[in-house]
Amino acid sequence: MAINKKIIDKIKQKTGTETDKYLAIIELLKTVDDGKQLKKPIEKMLKLFDSI
Amino acid sequence: MRISNVTIRNFRQLKDVNINFRRVEGRKDLHILYANNGVGKTNFLNAISWCLYGEESHLRNQHTSLFIPTNTVVNEIRTTTGTGRIEVFVSIQITTDGSEDYTFKRTETYNVNSDEVTLISKMFDVQHYNGSSENPIIDEDEQRQIINKYLPQEISNFFFFDGEQLEEFFSAEQLVNVKDGIQNLTQASYLKKVSSYLDTYLKRELSPKIREMGSDDLRNTEQIVLQLSESIEREKINIGIYSKQQKEAEAEVEKCSKIIHGCDSLPQIQQDHKKLEEKIELLEKDKKQKEQEIIVFAKEYFILFNYYNSISSFRSYIKNEMGQGHLPPAIDKNLLKDILETKTCPVCQTQHLPASSIEHIENLLKKLSVSSNASAILNQTVPVLDSLVEKLSNYKKTKTKLFGDYTRITEELTSTEEKLQKTENYLKSIPDADSIAKAIENKRIFQKLIEECIGNVAVTKRNIENFEAELKRATAKRDELLSSSKKLEAIKKKIDYVNSLNSILEETTQEVLDECRIEIQEQTFKIFTDLLSKEDAFSKVEIDSDYSFQVFDKFGQNVLGSCSAAETVLLALAFTLALQNVSKRDALLFIDTPVGRVDLDNRKNFMSTLLKATDSRQVILTFTPAEYSEGVKAILCNEYSSMYNLRFEDGITEIKKQ
């Protein structure tokens, strides 16, 4: 199942030009949708953040 | 999402049942289960909820219900081998919008002996098919997550609903779970889950680093931030507990009020009961009369059909003879014979008639085969024969009318008897003085509890406000200290980043839930008014943030509690459809006895709305013969994809596709 379009639109609107935040949240939501654990994607996200 | 197949073994009276809900091209995704009361319609629904959630949600009485295994199979074991085992299972195959299939199968094995039936093992299997391969899903959390993804248990009563148990549909107890269900349907639960995990990450991963690497002051401040955050969380949980307690207490107050005030309408119900009895008496008389008419009809037509060939050929013979002028209409055969003998005209008395006249009379005489008397009798027979032939030609019409009347009377009688039964059950359930006294006492206790809960919520909210103010100050101090420390700069950035993600998630969650609630509220009212036969009876539906319902009449009064049974069914259906529309989750709709409580005036709208609902979802309906009236049949007969007839024989329900 895909993430609700309404949620995607709202997050897009709230993150504006901060694409990294938009992508990070969508990635985390997809992880929940797939029924997987959030720890690894969050660590991956913060590592990426370090490199920015 | 739709159910494509259900297989049931040894579940109550459903010993061996397999139903394939295949959609027929050109038809609606509508399926009908047709059966008398007590045959197993509701247990079919129970089998589904048992398979998915491990509970039978639609039992009339959870405490007095029998064990699950089929009684006849249990008795068979007891009378043959004395002891044995019986396996009960229900398997449901669903197809999702992404063309993936899941099969859920719940199995329980029971040991049977002469005294008891004991559960010895249980199992729940989930299989996933993605079109090319089949994978078992073993992890229990994952199994639960899949079910919640498609048919969340909290709001399962809004997918599988029982038309007979709708009194509880909008009760405080029922609506406790709706909010959680809405969060699942809108995926607000995803947002909350991510947000909660980010919080945990802050506390478990980033906060220890600050305490490890920071100065004493920073360490202390971080400790305060952590403690305050935990206190806020704890208080939020407490608010949830108090609110739940309050809702539960409100539900108990509702129950007590029903016991206390349940007798308010007693005189009216007694009067209705008397009227129903009188109506049944009249209908039984009409039924007997119709039966007599049918017997007379059968006897009469038995004779007519037996003599049809004779009647028809006799009538043809007479008509043929008449057509050829062989029957004397006015001329008397004996008179002609006299003329030939006397050769005298009987009118002018002229004697010695000429040879040409004699020849003419001889020709006439040859043509006439019967005497005038016989001809007159034959002529009189023609209209009688005509009327018999006409009667025979009206056989089909007369039969249809006679049997149509008989069916209508029988259906009305069955439906009136059902109403009488319900009224009698209600009259029998009227509580005694002790129960009323106990209910008054309990109501007082629960009302006090509600007041306490309201007070606790208010105090807790104040605590949260104070903690939040303190947290704001502590966080500002912590951030200031972090900013001044070069080595902790990277951690601060991470904390800021995670916090900013969290505030986006929290804002989005609130907006999604609020918008969803408002949309559901508007759609519920729109669908509800479309469903109602009487216009302008209600002015609006309001759903508050706890998903408590209020329905206002045109004078602005909340009238939810005084809605009729039919109106409650229509409101429940409207809410269910609105819920599914707004969540964009077109889950199926299984309604047991949908029109049982809907009066004739509202049935057409109700069925038309259900038909419209099949445009975007699967709809499964169950009917008793009385509910599947001619009107309902006329709306559905050319629309459904499948119809199954459930029949009860020798303690077992058999299913036949129609």
C-alpha cells in the first residue's frame, strides 16, 4: 500500500525547499508501511545529515 | 480490498462451507446470503471475525453461547466412539488493490468426551501471494499489522456490521475504538509512529552523548529536559487513561439509563404488541382463505385441463358446422319435411308448389344435419364453451395473482411474527424492581466516576502546561549551553534536525485527523439525508474530537438518543460509507440483515445507496425471506454477482448457489 497522497502533499508543503527533510520523512513513513524497524533508516538519515 | 473466498469447517452449524465471492462481469460486486433465521447468517459473519481477530464479535450473548465446534459433529463423536478430536477452521482469502492475495487461516482443535469439549491447540496462519510466489508470514506482529492495514479490528464493526445490533453502534463504548481506527485508516498512525520513534531516538541515542560529553551544567540541564519530557509523556498517557475511563463510565451510565428508563415506552409497546397480535390473526385468516381459493382453483383447473381436448374439439365442431351453415338457425327441419309431404306453403297456404321450390327445399333439408331444437341447444352451448376456453387461457394470469397474493400475505405474516417476537423478547427483558434499584445505584457511582475523570483530566492538562513551560525554559538553556560547546555542535544540529522533523510530523498528524473528522462529519450528514425518506428532519451531524456523535433536529436539539431504529441503521450506514470514502480505503462492507430494522418507506433509498456503494467496494448482504421482499428483490435481482441459499438440515447448514 502506498502512503496517503494527502499526507505526502502536506509534508511537501511544510518542508518547502528543504527537500532533504521531505525525503527523510517519506522514507521513514515507507519503512513503517513496509512493517520494518525504524532504527536503521534513522541512523542512515542522520549520517546523511552529517555529510551535508 | 475484497474477500474472494471463505472456507469454514465445523464452526457452529457451518460444518462444511465454501463460498466463492467471484465478481461476474457486467454485474455489481454484490453478493447475497439468503436464509431463514437461525440458519447461520450471523455465524458466517462471526466466523469471519473469529478468523481475523480471534473473537466472535456478533454473538447475541457472549456468556450463554455454545462452544464453537459443530454440535452435530460433537454428538456424532459421543455416540460413535465416545471420545475424539474435532478440528475447527476458517480460512479467508482476500485480494488487495495491488493485486496481492493474502490467506488468513485460524484453526482450533478440540478434545471431545462425554462430559466436555476442551480446546487443546490453536493456530493462526497468514500466507502472502504476490502473483508469482507464496510466502508464509510467521511473525505475529506482522500478521496483526497486515490485518490492521486492511480491516482494522478497532473499527471492524464498521465493515462487518450487524443490522440487528445497531443500538450499540453509536454508544460511548463502541466509539472508544473509533479514533484509533481512524488513525489507522488515514495513516496518521504512521506519522505518530515515526514521531514517537524520533523522540525515543533523541532520548536513547543523542541525549546520552550530551550527558557523556557535556559540562556538569549541561548534563544537569539535559537531565531536567529528559525528566520533563518523560513527565509530559506520562501525563499524556494519564489523560488517555482518564478519558478512556470516562468513556467507559459514560457507556455504563447509558446502560443504567436504559434499564431505568427502558420502561418509559411500555404502554406504547404493549399497545403495539396487541396490534401485532390482531394483525397476525387477520393475516392468518387471509392466508387460510387464500389456501382455500388455491384448492378450489387447483380442483377447477384440474377438471378443465382434463376436459380441455373435448371442450376444445366440441367448440370447434359447433363453430365449424355453424360457419358452413349446417346448423338450422331459423329454419325448422320438421317444417321442411311437412312442406315436402304436403307440397303446400305454410305461410300463404299455396298448394302444389312448383318443382323448383320443392328442389330448393330438398337441398336445404340435405344441408341441415340436426333439428332446430338440437341446433338451439348447440347454439346455447357455444358461449359456455367460449367462457371455459377463456378461463383456461387466463390460467397463468389467475395462478400468478393467486400465488402472488398468497406469497405477499405469507411474507407479511412472517415479518409481523418476527416483529411480535422482538416485542415479546423486549417485554420479557423488562427489568424487575431490584434491577432498576441496582441500576440507579450504579448510575450514581458511574456519574461520580465521570466527574472524577473530568477533574483529573483538567488537573493533568494543567500539569502538562506547567511542564511544557518548564521544558521550554530548560530546552532553551540546554540549547544555549550546547551552542557554546564546539564539540557538541554536531549533536545539537542533529537534535534540531530531529525536532524540526518531529514538529512537521505532529502538525501533519493533527491536520490530517481534524480534516478527516470534519470531512467524515459532512459526508455522514449528506449520505444520511440522502438515505432518509422524510426531508428536513435533521439539520446537522456533529462529530467531536473523541468521535462522539451528535445528531441535531431542525430545532437544534441533539436527538441521537431518540432516533428510531431505522434512522440509527441509516446513520450507521452513512457513517460507515463516509468513513470509507474519506479514508480512501474502499474496504468491503458486510451487512447482516441490513433491512431488518428499516421500514418500507426507507428501504428503497437504503438499497439504492448500497448499490451505489458497490461501485467502489465489495458489498455482501444477508437476508431472511421476509426481508428479501418483492421490492428489495426488484432492486437487486439483476445486479448481484452471486446469491447463496443457506438451508438448515439435521443440525447442519448447507449452502446452495442460486
